Amino acid sequence: SGSGSVGESVNYKITGIDPGAGIMEATERAIEDYDLEDWELVSGSGAAMTAALKKAYDKEEPIIITGWNPHWMFSKYDLKYLEDPEGSYGGEEEIHTIGRLGLKEDKPEAYKVLQQFHWKEEDMGAVMVDIQEGAKPEDAAKKWVEENQDKVDEWTKGVDKVDGDKFKFIYVSWDSEIASTNVVKTVLEDLGYEVELSQVEAGPMYTAVADGSADALLAGWLPVTHKTYLEKFGDKLDDIGVSMEGVKIGLAVPEYMNIDSIEDLKE
Ligand code: PBE
């Protein structure tokens, strides 16, 4: 509104997250696809991005962020995705569970849980909101597991208990993956596993599962978000199953901003 372009109003900056995230690669692609050579994608972290969003939102100032669903920011704030007619961000994505080679033979009980692990956006959303409101990830996960025993029973159907076997998850501190990894950790612990969580950046996460130093990751966003990682490491990974359908990445802005499409950033 008023004089000046959207670009001027945000200093031609898109507020991003950690550099290794697939959404960052997709945003660099969007900058090319839409000829946004004046624009800069600023990297940081998920936490820094949501802090910047809160700050802007509270003052009704413009901001453009890298957004994804499931994420609590869409329930806390009125946001909209910018239309993406060029398809830089793909369409409907899925979240895949990815294990190291040999996991099925070595830890068949955990493997079966990972194969059967499947939930919905609102399930993950409930855990994310609890964490965002101050609960420890472990506590939010335990609470969800207690309250959703019917769903957990589906994941553990036909799975025998173990006696202190070790299992190592590797993850990135994306809010969606903090939620999923803590929930499945709780489920494996209830089956008798001793579960370790290790937090790294996206590249090292894939490397760890590919070289077998971690057992599994729950953050395989495909087919577009982590395409490059799958191309690089795919033959050293076991794509175990899909835990959630219909997830999404893109550029998001507060509803009060007067733009609807990534194309509007050109003006
Ligand atoms: N995300 C959340 C990740 C995958 C999960 C969309 C921020 C990414 O962009 O790689």
C-alpha cells in the first residue's frame, strides 16, 4: 500500500532458516525462476525466523519468510502462502522415514514401528503447539503418546518388546522434526529401546544415516524439498515409509500484506 514496492518495504530480504534446509535451496531456485536478482535470501535458524516474524507481526510490518506446514506459526498468526505459478517449491510433499542400510536386519522391531509410523498434520500440530507454549519436547511427546494410544497401537502392532537395545535418531532442530522425533523416541522407549537423539544440520543428518553412524531420520521431505540430498545419498539410504502426506513448503507473508504471488515481488 502507499508508495514504494514490496521489495523496498522489506529491504529486498527474504527471511530464511538454516542454510542446509531444502526450503533454502527452493528459495534460491525461486529467486532465479522469478528473476528476483535484487533480492537476498537471509539465512539464520527456524527460531530466529519465527522471532523476526513475531516482531514484524506485532507491529503489522511487512515480512517475507520461508514457511512450511505443519508448523505452529500458521495457527498462531494469520499468514498466507504466496502463489507459486512457476512451481519452484513443488506441490504437495510427503514426509519420509529414512533408515540406514541394514537397519531392518539389525533392529527389526524398531524398523517395523518406523514402517507403521503414520500420522496427520493435526497430530504433529498438537505436539508443536505444546512445545511452542513452553513444554519440553520430551514432555509434549509423552503427553501426546498418552492421549493417542489408539494411534500408537497401530504403529506398534505386531512389534515385540526389546531389552535395552540402542537406537539413534538424527534430526535437525526444525519445529516439525523436533515434534516427530520426540514422539517416536517415546514410542521406542516404551518398547524397551534406549534411544539417543542427536541434533545436527541437514547435510550432516543425511551423511550420518548414509554412513550408518545414525539409525534413522524422520525428516525426509520429498519429492522436492530434499531432492538434492536424495540424489547424493539415495543409494546408501533405506526409504522406509511415508509418515505424513500433504505437507508443503513456500514463501509466506502475513495476511495484512497486499500481495498474493511470488510474481508480485518483481514490482
Ligand atoms: N523444513 C522442515 C525442512 C524440512 C522440514 C521444511 C524447514 C527443509 O526445508 O529442509
